[in-house]
Amino acid sequence: MLDLDRATDQPLFRQIYGAIRERILLGRLGPGVRLPASRHLAGDLGVARTTIVLAYEQLLAEGFLQGRGSAGTFVSTLTLPRRPPRRSAPTETLPTVERKATQAVPDGAVLPRPFRIGEPALDLFPTHVWARLYARRARTSSGAFLGYGAGAGYWPLRRAIAEYSAASRGVRAAAEQVVLVRGAQQAVDVIARVLLEKGDKVWCEDPGYPLVRRLFELAGSVAVPIPVDRDGMMVDRGVARAPDARLAYVAPSHQFPVGCVMSLERRLALLAWAARAKAWIIEDDYDSEFRYPGPAIASLQGLDRADRVIYVGTFSKTVFPALRLGYLIVPPHLVDRFARTRLAVDHLAPTLEQAALADFIEEGHFTRHLRRMRSAYSERQSALLTAAERECGDMMTIEPADAGMHAIGWLSMRGADDQAISERALALGIEAPALSSYCAGIKLPPALLLGFAAIRPRTMAPALRKLRSVLAV
């Protein structure tokens, strides 16, 4: 029996999805159990059949269910993590302490070059709404927001983040577990200072973000590249290469740069390893809000029963980069250590911005902006695919991305040097990073990363014609 709350704002399909998912994770729906046909369950619950279909499709996409054609829909065979017995807080000691090309404009602002990755559509941001909220806070605060602020950040913003993360990403967290930081980069730096000692090994995705590997190395840790395939980080390779690693860094909902989703089987294996090895997992959820075929994939943190996952989020992609606000969601017994370390590293961004962002979220502007961005990004990716096929389809094949803000253009020329091509393109004002520049040890076919979020459809074709002139050399 599923209890549905028809008075809440949460869609019915999300309630049904969450209830079935929770029963699977608790073992109440065991492997191989056949679920009711969608029309029968819809009749039992008094909802439209489409509502059940949406819930089943999300569970199928995340690996909790398997479809067996006319035989029906069944619970997948999974090895579920067990909650360890309650214990005292860990006694670990506190450790001792891309290049971005720009195109300047006369007023000192910066315009993104065509195909820059990670750049949101700033032309779509509701600046008038932000200006009104900011001005209102500045006018009514009477100087209350002009001091240093709280160590972990502005409380109403932490509360809003916890509520949003729970509703949209399946994160299990209270407001007390949210620690504000100056973006994902500082988040990783603070994590390294709190959890790592010199010489500790860290699993890093390969290919992956080089700056993250560099941050761990600066902390005195040893970054161990673990290959990624279409199901995400290959956990068995990590166990073979560095079973004693202290931490694993992953982006399970949308891996950077290849864009795969970590399978449920791998997620559970990673959680099991972390619990067994008393290791930690950083879940970088940098742009999973932008998923196009359906709802966002639920977080890894929501599956964690051993309090080993540190969840990292950022507003650089969803609001604007200059805001320099991100957040950590940490296990309750680590909150004080993280807050103290973050405060020792840096006083946070002004409380006035935090208050304006809290209002932006709580008044519904944030979710409306995300919906608009998802729609626009889907259109911009379609424009990129169409123009690329017309302008350079004989030299490059672009795979459509199911999520995120960039696509990968696989080069057709035999023996192509994608890094040399990327450098020549940059000289013409085209910023298309080489896929090989994100690889530590893995070898992949030559390809370029093409960001489509910040570039308007009408400028796709001219930029691709410039890129073709480089590919033809």
C-alpha cells in the first residue's frame, strides 16, 4: 500500500517513485519481485496510468527495476548496503593545515567564446528579479548583513538548500548539515583539509576534471586515476589499484566530461567499499539539474546508510558564476569540523548575497529559472547538432547529451591530434577543449568538448564554420 499526499506540491509520480524506491532499499520489495501492471496500480491508487508509467520509467532509468517485455516489470537483483551499528563519531585528527580564455569588451565585462564549457546562459538570467530582491534586502536589513556572518552560512539559505536538495535530488539532509562555501573548488579544498592526511590515496575519475586532481595533490594526497566506462567509475578497478584509498571523488549523476550516469550496481558497490574501508566519497553534483529525457537521476548520497558521502553542489551553473556560492552537505557528526575549517580558510561571500539567494529560492524564482534553462538548453543543443551535421558532419560526429551543458564531438580524421586542433581553434576565438586533456591514463579516441548552453542558436553555424577551417588543416 502506498500513501499519497494529495495536498502537497510534490507530484504524485515522484511520491510513488520515492515510496517504491524506499521499499526496495529497505528490502521490503526483494529481487525478482514482479510489480503490478501500471494500469492495475493506477486503478488501486486512483491516479492516471501515466502517473504510474512516469514513476516506473524513473525507477527503470536508475536501475531499481528491470523490464522483461510482456512478462512485466521486476525488482532488479541488487546487493544493498546495510546500515552499520550505531557508533561514536570517528576520531580522525584534523589535518595540518583551465585556463579560461576570455574575450574582453570595452566596459571590462567578459563574453564567453563560442563552445566554452561550463558557462551558463547568462542572457536568460532574470536580472530584474535578482536586482529587486537584492535591493529589498539591502534596503531593509539596516546593516544586519554587513558583518562577517555565521560560520556555516546564512541559516535561511542553508534551510532552503536542504529542502530543495531533498525534493529534487533525493538527498537526505537537515539544514544543519549544509555548509556554504565559495563554489565547488573551495568545497573540494575544504574536504581535503578536513578528511585527508599527507600521502592518503584518492580515487579520481579518468577522464575527469584535472583541477580536482591538482587540488588533492596540493593537499599532499596521491590522486589515483580510476577508468570510467558507460556505467561510470569502475569500482572494481579502484579496489584493485588502491583498496586502502581514503576517499573517492565521483560525479555519478552526470560524469564530467563523458556524461555517463553511474549505474545502480556500481553505486552500491562504491558505497559498500566506502563502508568497509572506512573511506569517504565526494559526490560532485555540478549540473544534474539539466537533464532532458526525464527527471534528474537521484543522488548517491540518498542511498548512503553509513554516512560516508559528502555531497557537493554549486550555484555557478544554475544561477551565475560570479555569485561564487556553493555548498557541502555533510554527515551530522562532521558539521562542526567542516564549519571551523571553512571559516579558517576564508570568510564566506557577503551575507547580503546569501539572503537574496534564499529569497530567490523560497519565492519560486529558482525553480522557474531552471525550467526555462532546461528548455533553452535542449533547443540550443538541437541547434548545435543540426548545424554541426551541416557544417562539418564529414569531419566530426556529435553525440546528443542526455544532460548537462556540453556535447562531445568525436573527430573522424584518422590520427587526429585533438589538443593541437583545440589550440588552433582557440587562436580563431573558438574554445573547444580536447577530450584527451582530461585523461590521466586512459586512452580515448580524439574528440572536442562543445559547450552549447551559453551560445545562441543563430551563432552556432558561423562558429562551426570557423571550427571546420581548423579541422580541415
